[in-house]
Amino acid sequence: MANDHSPSGLRLTMRQDLCRLTMPFLVDGQIIASGSVIALARSGEVAQPYLDGDVFSTHITLAPLAAEPYTGTRWVIRQDEDGTWGFLNQGQTDKMLVASAGSVTLGRPLAAAGMARFVTSRWLLYRDLMGFRLRPVMAVSGWLGARDGNLILSEPGDPIGRWIYWDIIPLLDDRAKLRP
């Protein structure tokens, strides 16, 4: 059942409650497809902190709002041919959400030679009843999460909890402003 596709854009996994999103999907009545402008917010938080990328320092932090002056909270989601997803900060292809062993930053996709094979801008996107989970496509890392206001990639022994869940929030379609 690991490769079965449902018409709603989900790939069923061994766990029936956790589905990998491999096609466009609905969020709040809007279809999220490649090219959609979104914000990523911590799920279940009263004051939802948003994933914020600083294009000058390449640091990823959490911001209290998804509006000015926090322009780094705007992401363009892009689907790759293999069903993985990329998150382009403010639509810039050289400022993607990039993971390496234990850290998350902004950068660009690297060739898969040498140490570059441990850096990825490709993400697996999962959904269950609690929200969305993001996992980089690489064997040495876990879920993207936030603990004590810091972004981390979970370790293999970390317990699964609310700290790894994200809300995907569709934003107004202003892609023309976000294109490089």
C-alpha cells in the first residue's frame, strides 16, 4: 500500500493516519499546487510564529507575523518531478529552505557529489489529523520542528509531538511580486 495514490493528492504510507502529499492538495478550500504562495506557521500555537527566512544572512527564524516587516514569511511552494517539494523564500530560487545534518538555512540546491549529498532543498510533506510535517529528503535527518523558539531537525530518538507540526496558510496570489 506504500505506493497507492488517492485522488486527493495523498500517497498512503504504512500508517493510515499519516499520508505523504505528492500532488496538489486542499488547504482551507484553496488548492495548494506548485507555484502557490504560502506561509508556514507553527501548528497549535496561540500566537502562531511563522517560518521566516532572512535572505541577507540566510538564517531561518520564527516571526510573530506573516506581514511587513517580515517579508521572509512568504514562501513559494514548488513541486519536483519526484513528488518532493521545495520552499522558495520570497520566490527566489537561490534562497530555498535547505537542510543539512542537524540544521536548516536558506540556500540553493547543490550537486549530489561529495559532501553536497548531505544537503537538500527537497522536502517530503506529510499530513495527518494534527497538521503537516516536513522532512528533508536525506537519511541523516528527521522532522523540521521548533523547540524553545529555535528551529531544529529532530533526532531519530526524539519523541513525536506538537513541536514538529506546521500549518500551511495560503496567501494572496501575488506571484508576480515574488518571482526572481
